[in-house]
Amino acid sequence: MSALRTAVPLIAMTGILAGCAGVQKQDWPTCAAVGGVTGAALGAIESSTYTGYGALIGAGVGAAYCWANGTEEQMETVAVAEEPVAVTPVQEPEPAAEPVRVELDVLFDFDSARVREESYAEIQNVTDFMKQYPETSTTVEGHTDSIGTDAYNQRLSERRASAVRDVMVNQHGIESSRVRAVGYGESRPIADNSTDAGRQLNRRVEAEVEATPQR
């Protein structure tokens, strides 16, 4: 009978421990509870006096065994592959080309429409520009000082504008359709007509040509 009392507790405790071996370490309270109940039951088999001791011993053994032999909780991590996002480069617009221009300012002697020799180089500078930009055209504007009648100065300003236009067309080969000549008489002075220097500046022909370079 004593052999049976010894064998039964051993078999029961071995079964409990074997069952705890497969659980998670985090489940040690459950193993302790099961071990405590089993230990109490085994203690009662021996004697009612050992019921409490059996419960304590069973709980401790169950919890310790579970912690020592249990498996770690496995956290499954799922890697999510991120698809690359195509980035379209933003192309900056090209800045607009800045207009370029050339100006003409030809001075004349008093009561004269003859182009001075020193003015030919300036006229050629304008015609070279117009050849570089064949889409351009210009208006040649003639002016006078205030000496003389309005009607006379109007005709004189037109003759001065036509003289410069003739140099551009006949000597430098600019198409006649690209050069227009007009006269404004004494109506548009840029200097004081009461002085010789001012009147000289007013006896003039002006022109301006502007073009936008192609990129």
C-alpha cells in the first residue's frame, strides 16, 4: 500500500509537469494553479495534514517548471513590401528671352538735310542689326529746331528722315518695306531751342529697332 501511495503522486506530478512543458512561459500562473491543486490532492492521499503543504509545493514546482521549460511567445512579424513611387521630375520653364534693341541718333546742320560723314557708321550699326534680325522693321523720325515756319520745318524734317532712309536702303541693302520715314517738324524738341547747343540737339533723325532673340 505504501508503494502505491508513492507511485501515484509521482505519476500524477510527472503528467502535470509534462503538460506544462509545452505551454508558454507567460502561462506560469496557470501551471502554478494546476500544480497547487495537484499537490494538495497528493498531500491528501498521504494525510489530511499534508494537504496545505502539498498545495504550496505543487504550485511552486509547477510554476518553476513552466518558467524554466516553457517556450517564448512568438510574435509573427509580417513584412509589408512598399512599392516604389515613381517621381516625375518637374521641368522649369525656360526664361523668356530679353528683347534687344539698337537706337539711331543722327544730327544735322542748320537748314540742311544732308547726312554728315560721321553719321554713316551709326547708320550701318542699325542696318547690321536689322540684317541679323530680318523680321524687324523701323520708323525713321525727322525733327528740326524752332527757327523757321511750322510748314517749312515740317517739310525739312521729312527730307531729313528720307535722307537717312535712303542710306539704309540704297547703301546697305535693307528692304524698303522695312523702313518708314516720317517728319515731325519742330513739334518734338528734346532740348532748349533758345540756345545754339539746344537747337543742334533738336536738328536730328531718330530710329529704334527692337528684336527678341530666338532660343
